[in-house]
Amino acid sequence: MNPILRKARISEAEIIWQILQQAIERRRKDGSNQWQDGYPNLEVVKTDISLGKGYVLEIDNAIAAYAALVFNDEPAYNEIIGNWLTNDDFLVIHRVAVSDDFLGKGIAVLLFQKLEEFAKENQVFSIKVDTNFDNLAMLHILEKLNYHYCGEVFFRGGARKAFEKVLT
């Protein structure tokens, strides 16, 4: 297994959308409200990719996971109810999804480890991320990887748990 984090290609939008649909269905089966309202969708994926924000974790020539990455730009994070650990440059991670073909293999943790390396390679030493209160899978990953709960942020009318990890 030789995992590679790279920018997604527009030709991969449909595959990425299929992976997101799998994640949407997993959230539904888990009883989570996250992503049950038509967001994200294929247009969001295409926009991510066209703006250079869409990234895939490729393993053995297959897309194992997807995430949207943004440096220093998440307006909702300016209105946190709570406090971030830092006020320096940061990487925001959105729309994390793992392919059904790679479930149970630690791919989400591997993805986050690769994203932490990516941030440091870009001289950014903070990662900020948010998730629904009922996304137990993501909450478990964030806890396992020592992300610090910082408070609540609001997206599309709902409160979300906000986390930050300071990288060393």
C-alpha cells in the first residue's frame, strides 16, 4: 500500500461523488442528520476540484478517500462560540469521505495523517475542522488523533462541533 495525497482531477468528479454518496448513506444509517439535505452534491465536488480544493487519497491506483482543503478561509470559523487554540495560519478540512471499498482499514486516520503532513509541508501548523454533533465516526477519529474541542460554529443554519489540532 502506497498512499498518495494529491489534487483531484475533474475527470474523477463522478467517482468522488459516488464515494460521498456512500458516506451520506452511512451517516443516514448511523442516525446522523449530517449531509441528509442534498449537500454536498456533484456540483459541490466539481466546484471543489475547479478551485483546486478537492484532494484524494489514492491507494494502489484507486481513490480511497476524499477531502476538500482550504487554507485560512472559512468565514463561519470567525464566529465561533468558544475559542480556537491559535490565530495563525490554518488548514480547514471539509467533506471527508472514505470509499466503501476501503472501510475498516484505518483510511480515515491515514487521510488525516497525510493532511497533517500536507499542512506542515505548506508551513501551516494548525488544522481546523468541524462536524455534526451526531457524526460519531468523525468524532471518534478526531478524539483518536488528539484534536481539541474548541466550541461551536454554524453552517447552513445548524450548530457544529469545532476542533483544532496544533501541529509540531
